[in-house]
Amino acid sequence: MSGHYEAPIREPLIIGHKTYHDITEDIARPIEERAGKLWWISLYAALVLFIYGFGCIAYTIGTGIGAWGLNRTINWGWDITNFVWWVGIGHAGTLISAVLLLFRQRWRMSVNRSAEAMTIFAVVQAAIFPLIHMGRVWVGYWVFPLPNQFGSLWTNFNSPLLWDVFAICTYFSVSTVFWFIGLIPDFAMIRDRAKTPWTKKIYTLLSFGWGGKAKHWQRFEEVSLVLAGLATPLVFSVHTTVSFDFATSVIKGWHSTIYPPYFVAGAIFSGFAMVQTLLLIARKVCHLEDYITMYHIEIMNIVIVLTGGMVTVAYATEYFIGWYSGSRYEDFTYLSPGAAVGPYWWAFWALIICNLVIPALFWFKKIRTNIIATFIIALIINIGMWFERFDIIVINLSRDYLPGSWTMFKPTIIDVGVYLGTIGFFSVLFLLYARTFPVIAQAELKSILKISGETYKVKEGDEHH
């Protein structure tokens, strides 16, 4: 892997004149030093949100789903919107770590660790919503095909909601194993540098006796490739399964064959935006500017442009077919001339502006390579993708076949609280991860230092002249 030749014209992936020891020092520093004031403020803010959200979830379980803004017409609302949004956010992690590993893309080495962590934490948030949406959380295990004493109680394998359970469980387990195996050499590095016996004990357990021998590396490489091969189909299958929740129903606006590829492209689009949001903060706080360079940021912005283009084509297709059919009933679906001027016009335009208009600015290199612009646009994309899920669910359900039952959806403070609580929970997990685990895969970075490091690039360039 490290023996590949790289053309001198390519941008260096590690800037500054780094040695192997510098990489170890820079990546171990956030773990070994005391946390700064900013980290504590962020943690307390995230904990407040988390506790508030937990209280809202407890209130929902105690009172019932009536605490949410659902009604007879709109029986799915913010909960399923948030579920699809969180599952989508997790997609970039698997794509970066698995697909790009198979394609031998070296730039992934600086971002894969945090992207995988983000995947796992996002899937944990997603799993909360279907569980509390059942109403009776204590019988949540009924979704699994477990032998039981009820005789005829068995799961309905025709239900897409059951497919969701399998999709999420598979996704979570494969992503966690993949992430943990990548961490083993890094845990060993922290174990060897540990100052206190307690820290040494914990990291010794986590590093599974890693000694850095040739045999260890050989097995590590083999397992990484096998897991990448297993995880790659998951990138496509998980969000395809989530799209089946809608596509296999007979509700107008949902019953659409474009949903699976459109959901997958949208998931990678929002996932990369979230990776940008988190990594730009981690880069600044942990002083990792030499490892997450402008080149990494630009490449991720190019992926956002690509997947954003796919999403744009899907939107245009839905809108055009609705208009071209000439059927006035098409105006009741979420991407139609009717939706643009109907009661949910604000949600429709939020979707168009946040997902189509603003990300198009990334076509300009000046904006693509501007950190503040990237951060703001990544946040806007995350908001836009939330509105996309909201539009799909609420606009399509709000007007059914009986005009007498047409209604609007009004979220309650509990709806908002549960959503904010998951954002708080996600932030708490990510902040704790950044203080206890290496944010960047240092072992992988060292393997490319002599090919893609700035010092060695300069030497190679001189030789070629």
C-alpha cells in the first residue's frame, strides 16, 4: 500500500515538515493533555440539550404519542423525519472508510476515523425514533423474530419497518467492528505512551495485544479489506431499505420508483456535509491543520457537488413529470407546482434553496477552498436535507383523498425537544470520542508520509527537475 508511486504534481496530504514522531505527538496531544475551556463549555451545552431531550422522551413514553403534533391525517411527522435524517448523516462514514479504501484513495486517511465515529453515533440517534414511535417501548423487542411464549406472535416480514430493523442492526454492527479494528494500532500507540497505570490498563485491553509485528499488519490489512467489501453494499442497501418505507406504500407522492437511488445520493450528500461540519471544528480545536488540509476540504466539497447534482436531477425529474402529466392531482405531492405555492410553500422553498441553489456555489474554486464558506454551506445543506425528509412525509400526508380531512402539521414542544435531545446526545458522544480516541488514524498516515508528505514531495520534485 505504501509502495505506490505518487506524481509530484499532486498536492501533499501532510503539510509541514513532519517526521513519524511528529505525527504521533500531534495526534496523541488532544488525548494526553487536559481539556480546554471550549471543550467543557461545548460538553455542558450538549448535556443540557441531551437531558432536556431525555425528559421529553420520558414524557412521551409516560403520556403517549398524543404528546406529539400528530393527527388522524398526518400520522408520521417529525419522528420519522428525524429518523431518516440521522440514518442519512451516517452514510458518508461508510462511504469514506469502505468504498474509498477499496479504491485506494489516500486522502481518506485523515478523515475516515471521525467519519466512521459519526456514522455509529448517528445510527444510535436514528434507532431511538422508531422505538419511541411504537408508543409501547417496553415491547420493542417484538420487532425481532425471537422465539416466544405467545404462540402466534411473529414478525411481519413483508413490512418495510421490519426491514429497517435489520438494516440498522447490520449497519451498526459492521460499522462498529470496522471502526474498532482500525483503532487497534492507535490504541497500542496510546498504551505505550500512557503515564498512569489506569490509562495503561484500559488501552492495553482495547489494543488486544497489538505489537506491530509484520504478521499483525498483514492480518490487519486483510481484515480491513474483507470488512470494506462487506460494508460497501451496506452504503446502498441501508438507505434503499429506508426509502422502501415510503416507496412500497400506495400513498401518492411516496409510491415512486426513483426513491431508492435518490435516497442514497441524498444520504451521501448530507453525510459529507456533516463530516465537513464536524471536521472543520475538530481541525481547529485539535490543531490538525497539517493533516486535514485545504486539499481534503476541497475534495469533500467536490463529492458534495457530485451527489448534490444527483439529488438535483431527482428533484427535477419528480417536478417535471408532475407538471408534464397535466393532472391537477399531482399538485398534492411534495415536488410540484402546487407545493411551491401551497400551504407548505416555505418548506418547499427551504428545500430548493438549501439543497440546490446554495450548494451550487461549490462550483467556484474560491468558495470551495474557503473554510468559513464551506462550514456555512455544510450547515445549510444539513438543514435542507432535514426539510427534504419533512416535505416528503408531511406535504404528501397533509392532503389525502378526502378534502374534509386535509390538515396542517404543528409540532409540539415535545417534538422539538426530542429532536434537540438527539443532537445533544450526538454531540456528547462526539466530544467524548475526541478526548479519548485518536481523531485521525495515525498508523495509516505514517504509511503515506514518504509518498504524500510535503518534505518528501519537495525532494521528489527536485529530483525530477
